Amino acid sequence: MRGAFFTTLLIVMLGTPVWGGAWLREKGSVFSAASVTGFKEADNIFHYKTSLYAEWGAFPKLTIGLDAEEHQYLYGHALIFARFPIADFGSAGRLAGEIGVGVHHRQFQSWALYKTTLSYGKNIKTKFGNGWVAVDTALEFRTHEALIHKLDFTAGLSSKRRFNPLFQIETSYTSNQPIFWSARPSVIYRPRTGKTKWIIGIERNSYQDSTGFKISLWNTR
């Protein structure tokens, strides 16, 4: 399992705007993102998680993608999804829907995972450059676990400068459990050549007492 995960990760990183949300990929285009986040716990123990995200514009109105996350091989998930447009409000934004199916695991046991998502996105103009905001709400059913309600927010700038800000908030709620939240302020670095972008940031969430450090690679082709 470990070898297969990292082989896939390297292929996507070496092979290839940001998370799609309400936006679809152009037909034939590919976007991928690979991330590692580390937290320093008590007694100098490090906890880390890895994530892999990819999108492919299969048709003009259909984007196919992969969303996977692993927490030190203790638990994680892998989801294949399809995104399709719902409504376009012009300058007021747009709506898109997603349906996904996959697996989630805890150590060596795995079960089915189903997810539906409604996304709203809008391009914005500021005195610091163009950017975007996105809101995603989802229902995620993990068999043998629970129904999870999710609400995420993303905002960032996409100007041609070398550095641009990015801010993400993720929340989730399961019945009879406290609300989970995660906040990630980051900086997007765009090199002078190539289509790869580096994202460096920190993460604070309701699970860890410490602040995590995150680094990502984004590729488009």
C-alpha cells in the first residue's frame, strides 16, 4: 500500500488555477496537487499527513478527479469524483455539483465512501490583483462510521506576481461529536519559468495542540 501510494504521488507531481470548486477544467487539461503537512507533538514526536489531488477535463462540461489523503498509514481515504456545472450567474459567480465514490480505511480495514458536493465560486478583483473565492458544502457518508457534514471556504489571489496569498478554512461535523475545524494561511510562489507552483503555509486545527507546517506542489498541463 505504501509503495503504490508514493509511486502514484511521484507520477502526478512530475507529470504535471487552483482547486476546482465551482470551476471545471478545460477539455484535455490536467491539474494536480501533492502536499505534506507535519505537526510536532509532545515529546518531540512528529505527526504528518500526505494528500494527493488531481483533475482532468474529460469533456467540456465534465471534470474527473482524484482526492486522497493519508495520515501516517493509520487512516485515510481515496475518492474518485465527477464535477458538472449547475448554474452560471455571470459576474455573480457559478454553481457546480460533484458526486464521488471511494474507500476509507483505518490501518488494514477498509470500507466504502460516498460523497456529494455543491460548490459556489466567484472571481474577484481587488487593488492587489485578481483572485477568487469558493464555498463548498458536502455530505460524506463513510460506511461503518458516520455521515459527515462539511463546509469549506477558500480565497486567494492569482496575479502574475511571484507571491500571492491563499487562505483556506475547512470544517466538518458528525452527530454527537464536536465540530472539527482547520485554518491554513499560505503563500503561493510562482517561479519565473514552468507551470509548477509552490505553496508554503501553516495549519492550525482543533485536533492538534501545535501548529503544522505545510508544503505543496501544484502542476498544470
